[in-house]
Amino acid sequence: MADAARKLDTSSSALAVRDLQAWYDESHILHGINFDVAPGEVVTLLGRNGAGKTTTLRAIMGLIAKRAGAVQFEGRELIALPARTIARLGIAFCPEERGIFSALSVDENLMLPPVIKPGGLSRDDVLTMFPNLRERLSSQGTKLSGGEQQMLAIARILRTGAKFLLLDEPTEGLAPVIVQQIGRTLATLKNQGFTIVLVEQNFHFAASVADRHYVVEQGRVIDMIPNTEIQTNLGKLHAYLGV
Amino acid sequence: MFELLGIPPQALFGQLLLGLINGSFYALLSLGLAVIFGLLNIINFSHGAQYMMGAFVAWMGLTWLGIPYWGALVIVPLVVGTTGVVIERLMISKLYHLDHLYGLLLTFGLALIIQGLFRNGFGVSGLPYSIPSQLSGGTNLGFMFLPNYRAWVVVASLIVCFGTWFAIERTRLGAYLRAATENPTLVGAFGINVPRMITLTYGFGVALAAFAGVLAAPIYSVNPNMGADLIIVVFAVVVIGGMGSILGAILTGFGLGIVEGLTKVFYPEASSVAIFVIMAIVLLFKPAGLFGRTA
């Protein structure tokens, strides 16, 4: 990316990531990630396995101990803050492994994340959005099907009042009908003013929900493609993703 | 009078009661260990010393400040629990990035230091702590004589154990604790202050030990070794029940107390090893303990 982009005015962005680097122990995973997310946008991070997409989300969320660069959220610098403080500023995270607690019932899982600011969905709103969960509230969290667990993982962060969501591969391993339901949910959330960063392997799903796509390769953002130009860039994308 | 297998009922019920009393302490202490182990992954070797501190602080409160038994039941767990909070903040919290063995070594060392300090200050002969006047005497149940204070110990232990179980398994705060035990990183990413929760959990586990110490003060003489003698058995109880299981710790605590009591009736020679024999058998067939979760 051009140097000009690095110094880009970040005041209009909900999230501005500049030269983000991250390490697991000694291995250097992110080598300078740059991207922006405007308020109300749905943005995906696309890329092959091991490109650094998940690591990017975890680094933004403060879950990687060794990280450097700049992550500005609504004008505040997050890079040195612990995860709990970042969460309190209004970023909600849904991990790839979904993170449903087996020691908690579905209802307890749903009610676990504390409300950090007003304006979140009520318990009833959430259960209307995911009606399957309503019938399973007293089940053990991990007794749900994979699709239901994914819905629960998304549902519980919608209650918190955070309007900025980091979703790590919400469609992974799910049946097409469930993927469609999650797609409709994301569209609803966008209409309600949520801003979403989505890590995806499923390119067709990404194209159906997102405004823009960032391509990640070897720990760097190597391209940005608006969803409106996706048809003209299909050849390039296939080369990036190896699909 | 009827007899059971040639055992006079007074002896049988007497030993059953004694078993229940011991079980009350096993349950309270192993519950504290289980709560601490669940969240901190540390085997709190200073638990026995903290139980002993509970008894001593109750004695000091009564002797030096005139704080009666009932006040001590509330104040002592708070005071000793606070020392736990300080120990966690200043020492244990520095070890979380290391192997769990370091936590065990640290708390073992602390136990030796605490016991040594109390031995220096108070000697080993033991200090008397009298039963509160409201609970002195006893009730004749017809088949046996029940000392009121001992009945109270069983009831108090049951109440505290059940209350703790309820708080952990059935409340919002307990859900945080269970979730953080399972995946502290994600709980932190929801905006919950996990390090503070760990500190308070350790303080609470220590407070449970101190509460047991106050309950014990009028029964056993208050002396610096009282915890060291008891804690070995409590560790066996925790191993049998399964590390980190709340209900397991409570049920095994009471159950093994009773088993030990019955052994004293039917085969007294084995009474001091009964729990360890059970531990060996359980470890052979269920290495994670009767109620333990296999990782």
C-alpha cells in the first residue's frame, strides 16, 4: 500500500489499523497490517489458511501479548490496552472456535458478556433473531449443534451494546441453510447500524454480505476490493485465494 | 438396648457423629481447595496453615480484643481472607506464566513460614478456646448424647458448603467463575476483569479455610500444627473427589468423614489409613477422581 495510506486521516474511520505486527512466542506472524473500517460498514479479511486473518482479529482485541503498531478505535489507541478494556470501549469478539462454555447452560452463555453500554439488543430481541435458542435455553451450552453454537456465540455479544463486531469465520463447517441464516442476520445487523469485521474462507458468503474485502497474505494486507467491483476482479481473487 | 453386629449403638452413633464432624471440616477445606484449584490451577498447600490462622485469629480476637465467637465467625474469615488477597497479589500472581508446580512450591513454603511464626509466638502446647455459652451442653436423643456445639459445626458446615455451591452453580457471579475456569482469555475479551476475579477467588478460598478454623477452635486445641495434621487427609479427600469439582469436594468430604468414623467402629486398626486406601483404589480405577472432569 502507498505510504500516503499509512498516514491516512483516521478521524472518519471506526477502526484504523496501521502497521500492525504480532508475534506468537518467537514467530513473527503479522508483518504490518493496514486497513480501515468506516462506521456501519461490513468488511471482510480474506486469505488463505495461515495468512494471519485470525491473528489480526486477536491482535486488535488485545489477545496477543506481543504486538506493535497502531489500532485506533473511534480515535482511541488500543495497542497497549488489555482485552477487557478494549471490550469495554465497545468492540465485541466472536472467536473462531465459538467459545461456548460447557460448564454453562445456553441461557448462562447468552447472559454472560456484561452489558457495557446502552443500546444493545434485549434478551428477547436476540431470541427472536435466533428462535432455535429459545427452546434450548436450559441445555448445556456445548450440547447444541454446531450451527446453534455459532448462533449463540453471535447472539451473546449482541446484548452488550457494543456496535463493533469482530467475527472469526462464523460460517466454518456449517450447513448451507445455516450459512444463509447467518448471512441474513449480518444483513439485519448492518441495517441496525452495527459495524462488522469478518474473517472468511467462504468467498461466496463474503461477497453476499460485505461492502469491501481486504486480502491478507503472509501477514500483510496486499489488496482491497470493493464488493461492487468483485465481478471484474474474480481472476485476481482466485489467484490470491487459490480457489 | 439393640445391638448391631455386636456393636453397642452408643459407640456406633458416637463414631458416626465424630465422622460427620471430621467430614464437616474435610468438606469445608476441600471445597476451598477445589474453588482455588478450579480458577488458579494451583494446589494451595498453605490451606492448612490458613485454617490454623483462622483458629488463632479467633483466639486473639477473643483474648486480646474481647470479640466473641459469633463475631469471630464473620470477622476472622474476612481478616484471613484479606491476607490471602495480599498473598495472591504480591506473590502467586507472579507465577501464573510458569508451571503449576511453582505455585505449589510457593504455597508450601508459605505454609512452613506461617506455621513457624505461630510456633515461635505461641508454642506448640495449644491454647484453649471455650465453647460459646449458647451452645454449651448437649441434648439427649435417647439413643445417644449429642453435644450442641458439635451439632452446630455440622449444620454450619452444611450451610456454608451449600451456600458456596449455590453461589457458584446457580448465580450470575458463579457463571463468571465457571466460565473463567474454562476459558479465562475469552471471559477477559468480554470485558470482565479476570485478574481481579482470580484474586477474590483466592481470598474466598482462604476465607473458607479460616471459617473452618474458627469452627474448630472450641473443639480442638488451638495450636500451630492443627492445620498440618488435617491437611494431608484433606488432600486425599480432594484427590478422591476430583480436582476442581465443587459438589465432589462437598460430598466426598462428608462421605469420607463418615466412612472414617465407621471404620473406627468396625475395624479401629484401619481407621487412620482408611481414607488413603480409598484414595489408592479410586486412583487406580478413576484417576480423575469420583467427580472429576477428565480434561
